[in-house]
Amino acid sequence: MTLSLALACLWAILGGLLAMLPSRDNHWRLAYALIATGLPLLVYVVWQNGPLVGLVVALGAASVLRWPLRHGWRWLRGRTLRWKARHD
């Protein structure tokens, strides 16, 4: 196992452990920290292991960060629908 995959596994375990902690802000600060550390780690995984392994790791990261992704998707969809309504 390469160093990047070992770090990605530790990142996923840390994300699961952080999700178990009580939080007043619904874990948003922790999610931002996981995103900030996960993106460079994903680039490292792709660089060291190739794009197919990087895709698998990205899907695993998406399962850990499913709520921020869901909120981001809704925000982006709302912005594009408003933009489309203004320009039609």
C-alpha cells in the first residue's frame, strides 16, 4: 500500500470519528477541515496511483462528505435556475 492510500484511509477513519462527536454547528467546521485536507490528498493519490484509484478514493470521500456535497449541489442548482430564469 502506498503512502497516499494509507493517508487516505486515515482521513476516512478520522472523518468517521469526527462525525461521532457532538457539534453545535452540525459539523460544518469539521467538514471544511476535511475538505481542505482531502483535496490535496486526493491529488496525491491520483499522482501516485493513477486516476482509477483516485476515482475510487473520491467516491469514498464523497460518502464521508455527503451532506456538504448535497448542500453544495442544491446551492449550485438554485443559482443556475435563477440565472436561467433571468436570461430567458
